[in-house]
Amino acid sequence: MLAMIQWRIFCLPGCYPKIKIYRTIILPVVLYVCETWSLTLREERKLRVFENMVLRRIFGPRTVEVTGE
């Protein structure tokens, strides 16, 4: 199922359209079947890893701003 998601949508400029697509399309599709599962810790971890992977893809690499202090 995860392989079916087209990552090309995350090439759109700006974060807002990407987050909106993630919240309205991707997340409901991934969680649709989860309503009937009795989640184990392993499955919960897999869902968290997927979510982190998508959010990393949306926001890009983490940058640290250096201040003059």
C-alpha cells in the first residue's frame, strides 16, 4: 500500500499544499483499515515511522539557525 503513494506530489512548492494533501488524502487512506485492528506496539511503531517519513519529505532537511549570541 505504501508503495502506491506517488511521492511526486511532494515536489510542489511550499509546505501548505503538501500538508493539506497529507491530511485529506494520504492519512485517511492509511488509517482506514486501522480502525478494525487491535494495534500491537510493532504496528504502532510502523505507523509512526511512516508518518515521520512523510513529514520529513514535506519539510525537507532540518536546518539549525545560528544566532550571534
